[in-house]
Amino acid sequence: MANRMHVSLNYGTNLPALIRAMEKTTGDVLELGMGVFSTPYLHYQCLLSKRKLVSYDNDPSWIRNYAESDYAHYLYRKGLHEIKLIKNWDEAPIEKEHWGAVLVDHNPVERRKVEIARLANIADYVIIHDTESHMESETGYEAVYPLFKYRYNYRRQKPYTSVLSNFIEFYL
């Protein structure tokens, strides 16, 4: 049975930065918050480059979409892609390794700054979505920007995306 969902092209505005970060890195990939654009892209890119992808989400419907339907089981449960439902973001074991690229796009949005801080020194690139200034009161991103040596802001499409790193300067 197919699931219906509201999809906006705005959900994919992080793709240019995400694609470039994947081109520039070789390490394993972490996705915090699954999406209609990011998850398929990351899945196939990691499959082709033989990189492990770990996707966490706290919304069971995203897990069902990508891990539990017959179609999704065939596509997403094969290879190096781990899909995990997380009830409490504090319990996500994201510090276990160094990541090549991390997408931070999970809910609740006010929680994202906590994971960004946790990843500051263990990810080549941390790609964060929804970085427009009007979102600052919800995201609190300004508190974590100083934790990083490099920051690139992709502002060609809204919602904006920023790429943070302590290891490699980013550019598009």
C-alpha cells in the first residue's frame, strides 16, 4: 500500500550542498532526519561509493517509508544502509566514529543545535538545513557556529543550507 505525503520542492534545497559534500569526502555518512530527497540520494550515492550510511529519524512514518514497506525493503535494506528509529536523540550513538558527511535536518528543529555540537569534531562536513535568519529563534544555530572553523552558507534557494567544518573548507 502506498503512503501519501505532502511534498514540497523546498525539501530538496539542501541537495546542492549535500551533493558537493559527498563529492569531497570519503568517510561514512550520517543522516539525522530522513527525507523524500535526501534519503534516496544518500542511499544510492553511498551504495555506489561503498560507504556506510546511517539514517536516524524519530518519526515512525519515515521509517515505514524507507524500511518497512515491500518496495522500501527491497531498495533500502540492502547493502550498507542502516535505518534506525530513535525515540530520544540523546540516545543516538552518533559519536561512535568520524563521519565524512552528516546531514542535520531532524525534528524537533530546536534539537538540531545539540546534535551539531555533538558532531563538531567528528565530521568532515555537517550540512544543516533551514538556516535563514527568521528560523534562528527555533533552531538556535548561532550558538553552534563558533564551534566550527569553517562555515559556508548556500543561499541560492530557500530554505537556506549551511555547511560547517573544523577540517575542510567548503565551497560550491
